[in-house]
Amino acid sequence: MATPTGGPADAFASYVALQTQALDIVREACSGREELVQRIADLELELNVWKDAQRKEVALRENALRALRALEDSESLAVCLIDGDACLFSRQLIARGRDGGRDAAQALQKHIAELASKTSTGNGKPTVICQVWFNKQGLSRVFQEMGIASDATFSAFIQGFNQAHPLFLMTDVGGLKEACDAKFRETLRMYARMMACKLLVLGCSSDGGYAHQLQSLKTEALDWKVHLIRSSEMAFAIKQLAIQEVEFEDLFERKKLIVSMPHTSSSSSSSSLMPTVAAGPSELKSSASTFGSAPKTPKKGTTAAASNATPSASTANNAGTGFIPVTTTKRVKDKASISDKENGFIKITGKLRAIDPKKPLSRQNPPPCNIFYLIGECTRGDSCPYAHDYHLSAQNIATLRIDAKKSACYTVTKGRPCTDPLCVAGHACPAGLACKFGSTCKFPASMHPNGKFIKKGTRSPESSGYDTESE
């Protein structure tokens, strides 16, 4: 009987082959197990590291939130910064000396605390800090000349203010230029970014030089904490920022300080008051040579009054009486004497310097100061190389105005539009199409018709007849 194909031998061989394949599969699987176990261990270690980092981050975040809540719940600061040359305390308070200074500090502290309670998000009463920077010598001279207070009375006012509160301080920074401005700006920059400071009350609105820094606070969204004290007329540049204002009644001088200074010549034995020239607190910065911190731009009040007084100067000329603006008090004292002082007015009699009729104004020795006679104040004070004590007629003033236009406006020469309504310099070449100096003209091409030089030439602008005698 024949053995069938695929018998037990073939079946066994197939079984052996299958078992061999299964063994290979098991062996292959077992060979990768150690790698898989190690990979799992590495992943678990990495996971634990990230979990630990996450726990630390959460802890730091919770600690920061607790610190922030504690800071918000802590006592807040209400800070008052005052440019004492631009924002003056009431003359009635200053005249009372020590008592006036004490009352000024107490009233200021009360007003600021009340304002802080309405605007601050902190809990409890805020800590009120007040710093005032000023030029004592310059202010004292002005107060004496206006009959407001003697130097001793003003010193007593300062002492009373400083003694009234441990965190209130009036600091004399002297007469160095920008000394008061620099301290004000740096202190404002520090407090503006301090989280604990919830309120900033600033006495600087009459000085347009602070407009740039106030604009920066608006840009950084920090102006919500800023309030400007209403004192004298607000500078136009600051008014444009629309920052919230606050008024402390009877605490700061709201009206411009007015000085009237008539002058009589030898041909007139009697003197009468000339038109007054208003000098606000900001203008007082340059009212005497010791005031180093002069305002950046002349103030409208001074110019308006000065221009109103100019025609009277012509009339006074016919009557033998001279006119000078309010800011010449110190220069004129050498040539005049104070004969009357009453109710904030100073009456000065004396003879002013006469103009040499044989010489043009630009050739006088020294020439009259354009800025002083056209605007009413000169920020250079006694350091100005030009004269402030000439007896000028209305015709002389008109000549000065024409001469001033022969000097190019610095702002326009830099390619920027001049926005100063009091600028007396030229905004275009006065020769116009008749300019013969080409690229040698001291007025740049942009200040000529069509923005181009008329034609080239080798003639020097000094020979053009353009006088540059002052400022």
C-alpha cells in the first residue's frame, strides 16, 4: 500500500518551520524590549522635570500676584511737584512770612489728600509728598521790587512751609540756567513710573518747555495720574495736550504780576505812569539776571502788553519820557532811582540812553537788543551783549522790527515750520526775487521763492545790508 503524499514527515517539517519562525519573532521582540524600557524611563524623567518646572512657575506667579495685591493694598503716594519760578504761591501768603508758609503747606496737603481720595485706587489715606524748586535770590528781588515781601519775610515763608510737614520741601536751586527744570523733569520721570504713586499734581503749566515730557506721559498712558495746577496763564503747547487740571483756591497766584516803570528825562521834572507790562510767574524767570531758568518761548501776556506800550513810547518821546519793558529793572537801576512803590507798582525816574542820530540802530554802541524791545524780555539778562536801556521811539521800534527780519528763523532753517506767534526773525529772504547772493545768502534755499537760490554769486551776505546786530 503506497504512502500518501504530504504524510507525517511533511507535517512535522512544516511544524518545525512554523516554530522556528515563531521563535524568531519572539527573539526579535525580546531584543528591542530593553530599548523600549530605557526610552520609557527617559520620557518619564523628562516629564518629571517639566512637571517640577511647571510647579515652580505656578508658585512664582502666585507669589507675584500676592505681592501685587499687597502693593495695591498698601499705602499709596500722592506727589506734588512745583516749578517755583513758574508757579508762584499767593502774594497774600508770601507777605505773611512764616505763618503764610505754614498755612500754604497745610492747605496744599489738604487739597492733595482730598484729590487723591477721589482719584486713587489705593486703600486708606495716601502719603502726600511735595517738592518745590525755585531761585530764591531772583524771586526775592522781584517780591521786593513789587512791594510784596522783603527778603527776610520771604525767607520766613520758606521756613514756615518746610517746617509745616516732614515731606514738604522748598529747595533753592540758585540761578544756574535750567537748574530748576532739570530737577523737576528727573523727579517727575521717577515718580511717574512708580506703581505706588497714584497721583501727580504738577505746578508747571505756564512753562511750555515741559510740554514734551508731558506728551511722553500721554504716549505711555501715564497721564491718568497727572493733574496740572491752575496758576497763571497756561502755555499754549501744554494747553493743547488737554491734561486734566485742578484749582486750589487762594493758594497760587492766578493773575500776572504787574510792574509799571516810567522814566523822565531832564527836560521833564514830573513823571507819570507809563502803560504797564504784565509779567506772569513764568516770565519772572528772566526778570532779573539771577534767573537762570528762562522760559523756552516768550509768553503772550508780555508781548501783548509790550506791543500796547510801544505807541506810548513814541508819545513819551515827545514829552521827554522814555519807555522800557518790565524785565529791565536791574539794568536801569544804575541810571534811575526808585521814587515810589505802592500796590505792586514800581515807579522809576531817570534818564535813558539816547540814540546817536548820526548812526543807524545797528551801528549804535552797543546796538539795541531786538528781542528785548520787540518781545519785552530777553532771556540772556545781564549777559546780553546788546543794550536794554535805550530811549526808543515808535519809529525806532519799527526799524528794529524790519532789521530783525533780516536774521533767519532758526526753526525754519532746520526745515520745520515755526509755530511761535512771537517770533520776530525772518521766515523768508527779505530780498525775495531780488536776492543777488545765490548760495552765499545766509537764508537757505528753502527760504527763497520756489525753494531755490535766485542765482549764484560770490558776494558775502555780510555785505548785503542784512544787519545781524542783535540776537
